[in-house]
Amino acid sequence: MERVKLDFPAETVIHCHPLTVRVTDMNYGRHLGHDAIVSLLHEARVQAFAALNLPEWDICGYPSLVADLAIQYLSEARWPDALIIETAVPAPQGKALTIYQRIRQSESQKIVATARVNQLLIDLNTGAPVDVPAEVKHALSLARSG
């Protein structure tokens, strides 16, 4: 079996979001479950874009949707671990926002997981993806440099 390997682009971090593992996030193995990781990543991603005044449901007039998601699991997290989720967005090319996220243990800085999401902005009239607007590129550029 070939494992997913994701290189996290630390130089493109736009946001860091603290979260805590809740007891409802645990699976039968007594660690953070896959479904909970997807939800935590989504929460951190929404917070990152909201901090740029770009809510996921209305990014410059377009809602976004997840085209694909890859997660590389590296270690376990358990209740009540404090986590930091870093969100990084390299300069967009074409129609996709490629968003990387890294989950770390707050105290040890040990990496729990790294993820990559390709997100598209959709024209509701046609149902087709649109090019990433210049305003979005500009906001992401400012966030990466600041």
C-alpha cells in the first residue's frame, strides 16, 4: 500500500487556530477519529478564511466546495489534548484553491496529521467552477506576508 505523503508549505501559512479534542471526537481506538479530524480541519479552514473576510459560503460572490481531500496521519491525539491547526494556502493557480493544514499538539508540537484540500469556487448560475478572483489572491498574499 502506498501512503499519502504531503509536504506542508510552512512559508504560506495564513492562520493558526487552537482547538481541543472533545470526548465526542474519540473513536473506538480511544484516539481522535477520522470523522472528527475532517470536522476540526473544516472548522479551522472556515476560521482562516473568515479572518480574511472571505466566508466559505460567499468568497467574492461564489460559494466554495471541496473537490478532494487527502489526510496523512502521523500520530494520535486524545481527549483533552490541546491542538493547533495551521492553515497554509500557496498562490492559487487557475480554478482551485489548494489548502494545506497541519494539526499539531500544542505542548509537544508533535504533528498529528497533515491534510490537503482542493477547493473550488462555483458560479451558481452555471454550476461551473470559476477562476480564483484577484481579490482572493490579494487577500491571501497579504495574509502570507503578514
